[in-house]
Amino acid sequence: MTTVQRSLPMSRSPVPRRAEDGRPSLFCDVELAARVERAEVRLIADGSAAARRRRADDAGFVIPIAGGVASFAEEGSPLNKVAGLGFDGVPDAADLDEIEGAFADHGAAVQVEFAHLAAPTVGALLTGRGYRLVSSENVLGRALRDGHPEVPPVGVEVRISGERKFEQWLADPDTQGVPSRE
């Protein structure tokens, strides 16, 4: 069992937190974590929809839940998960029943990615339903401010890849630390 305590209020300000010496903090605040989760939710929903279009069937699903999304793209997909919970309300038992049933209908276990800065009540709710921690990962962010180049370094090209390059961008899982379930 993991116990989480929060002794100091978290910043919800759009201004980046600062270290004592005035430098930008290396730590993410709740607002940035919520932005990262919203981007992840969009990526998962769009990727799951793309998988259904590619297969030309309705076998998968994307179900909104408490600001997040439950997604099943296809068997073995890293998009088969629940993400984004805890930044826009707490799911109720009926919503979780529906999602657990949808995953069961596809013969898949429910995997929830839960951000450590999300509302702790969601973690308690999931634990009470029998969910357990199986792995952990970190997502890092960096504020782009004046003084940072707006053009990429020499040899780096930034462009939109588009739908036809989707298969090329599917990544292999990270093999360091606790093994990824994806």
C-alpha cells in the first residue's frame, strides 16, 4: 500500500513555480500535470479512432470519464487504458462499472494511468475497487521562455507527420527500470 500526504498547498497558478534562488522549478505543478493529461487524453482518443478507421470496424471504444477517457483500440494496443482521471472530477461507481464491463467484453484487463498530482480521492477509489500499482513513469516538461531559440538546431526538422505516417511513429516500449506493460 502507498500512502500519499500533501503538507503544503500545490500551486495552481499559470506562473511557473520558482526555486528559492529564483530559477524555474524543475518540478511540475498541478496545472502543468493537468495540461499533460489533457494532451494524453486527446492522443489516446485520436489514436484509438485512427485504429478503428484503419480496420474499418467498430470493435474498439472511447468512453469519456471524469475529464479523462477509457480507450480500447485493438488487442495488444498501448492505447488500451484509462487516462486523465483526477483533474476534472471523480468518476462514480456506475461509470467505472460501465468501463470495466467494456474492457471485459473485449477480453482485456483495465489499466489506469493515474498522475501523481491528480486528486488523491481517485486513487483511493480505485484501490477500494481492487486496483493495484504495477508500474510508474515520469513525464517531464520545460517552459519555453524568451531566450530559447524558436528554430530547431541545425540538422533537426520539425513537421506534422499526418495520418499516413502513423505506423512509422509507433514506438517500442522503454526497456529500462520496471518493465512497461505497453
